[in-house]
Amino acid sequence: MSRWPYTCLPADVNERMVAGREEIYFGHQFASKAATSHAIPPDAVDVYVDALRDPAALHASFEFYRADQGLAWVREAGPLTIPVLTLGGELSGGTFVETVMRLVAADVTGLVIPGAGHILPDDQG
């Protein structure tokens, strides 16, 4: 079964579209995924963007999402037998990670960080 559109795209399409335009793409990502559009100071965004200009770092940033492994590796290995702590931003995923981890672990503690978006450490300054 085809997983269109993913299987028909070249593996490096994201990198090719973003290379040389990192500040546009990642600037938007940081502004739209944070608690507010100004939660992450411009100089902090510049540090991230500069690091992502490295082709290997840019590739790795997209590869995480391409992996599409989900929790299959945990299901194959069996349920987690260790305590698991999950964190979610109130303005982003909230309890989503906790809910997912409860599928593969019995001892899960979930925390939702008030006023935070997707980028927890930076949202909380």
C-alpha cells in the first residue's frame, strides 16, 4: 500500500527546498510553534538557524520525522519497564505524549507546562 505523498518524493526534498533559506523556514517554525510569536528571542533563533545551515544538521533535523518508526520498536521489544516522564506544552501537544507513552509503559508521569508551546525550554526562557 502506497503512503502517498511520502513515497513519491525524493529523500532530500526538504533539504533542497530549505537550504539557503534556513532563516525563512526555521524562523517561521520557531515563531509558529512557540507559545507566542515572540517567545524565542531573535538572537536565540539565529543560533538555531546558524547550526542548521550545516548540511548534516539540516538533514538530521528532517530525518527525525522521516524515520516514521512510531512506537513499533517499543512494541517489538516489549513494554517499557522503567518510569517514564513526559512533558507537553499547554499550547501545543498538552497530554499527547503522555497518552501515547501509556500505550507502551505502565509507570508514566505526565506533566503539562502552563503557557508553553512546542519548544518547552525556550518558551519558558
